[in-house]
Amino acid sequence: MDARELERLARAVAAGEITPDELVRRVRAKATSDLGYACVDQQRGLRTGVPEVIYGAGKTAEQIAGIVEAMRSAGEQRVLITRLDASKAQELQDTGCAFTYHAEARMGVAGALPEPDGNGEILILSAGTSDGAVAAEAELTARFLGNRVRAIRDVGVAGIHRLLAHAHDIASAQVIIAIAGMEGALPSVVGGLASCPVIAVPTSVGYGASFGGLTALLAMVNSCASGVSVVNIDNGFGAAFQASLINHLPGKEA
């Protein structure tokens, strides 16, 4: 159940078409769907504005298909599946589950992407081509959540003129996601140029001393630039979710 359906039921109560008890019964009935292997939260969209997202890693294709079916049957217009590798995506398609697979982002979308309704634009900056999968995850997540997105790749500090060429985009963004591996310097530079929140994403890209992204994570946590916050290593989804919340705050129209 989403906010629109709840509003429709509330109007039905006001019009005398259903009783208040019936409203309570319907809301409670759609709270969860117990599938045995998963208890699907059917009211997360009502509480938080965003329906439950399926984390694909560790789940079988059949389990994912069952969760998608439960959510669509409960009225969800679209469902996002994260960390879905190509082989499992093929297995999921073989079950008859209707979705679109986005290979670079390693994500699936059941249903159509919405029209953007955020206040401004989310700018996604990634340092190198090797950060592409994380950038793609962030971009698709942001679009799924109803945001206008501009994604600019390969603007790492090793060739800082590439970043400075996009000064206008940085200045006009509502929120920025800065993605980098190696030493993780990009968010600090962007934080010194931007007047909006900057969400830093460390990636696991780099040689041995990068420790699978730990070096970039610690560098970003210790950024000297104000206004920079940090999510977990390779967590493009989490960065885009937070950016979407910022971009949908009331009274913040660009």
C-alpha cells in the first residue's frame, strides 16, 4: 500500500463508503506478506516513501521472483533488485519474472521508471572508468527514485582539468555523488567547489595498499572539505538513496 491508496481509502471513509474499522482492517491486512523464506514489508513505501528494495545477492532466482510477485500483487508499480549478476538474471528471466536487466549496474527493474519529481538534479561524478559499475548502480537507483540525473565519468584528480571543465554542473547541482577508488581524493576536491551536499562513495578499485577500498574510505571519512558525507565501499545504491532523500526535501526547489 502506498500513500495514494491510503488517501483513497481515507476519502472513502469520509464519504461513508467504508467504515473506519474496514480501513484499519485493510491497512493491517497489507502490512506484510509471509513467503516463508521472506517476510515482505508491504508498507515501507507508505512509511518512508520508497518501497522495499530486493537485495539479490544470496537469494535464489526463485526467491527473488516470489518477492517481486508479492510486491506487484500488493500494488507496487515498480520493484528494484540490486546486486543481481548476469547468470542469476538469466535464471530469473527463466522463471517468467518480467523485469529489465541493467548489466553494468548489476540491477533489475520490474515495471517502468518514474518521471522525475525531485527538486533539482543529482550529479554523479566518478573518478575512473574502473568505477563504472558503482556509478551505474548509483545512476539507476537515483532514476528509479524519481530524480533527474547527470552522470559524468572519468574525472579523477590525476587529470584535474577534466573535473574543472564541469564547474557549471558542479555549481548547479542539488546534490552530488562523488565516486572514487585508489586514494579517494575526488570527493574532497568536489567538496571544495560545491555549495550542495556531497556524498562520497569509496570503491574497491586500486592496487594492494588500497585494501579493497579501505584506503579510499578512510581518506573520505577524513576529508578536510566541509559538507562531505561517506557511505560504505562500493555502495552506489546507498549514496543514491540518500541523495534522493535530499533532492526531495520540501521547500528546496532549484
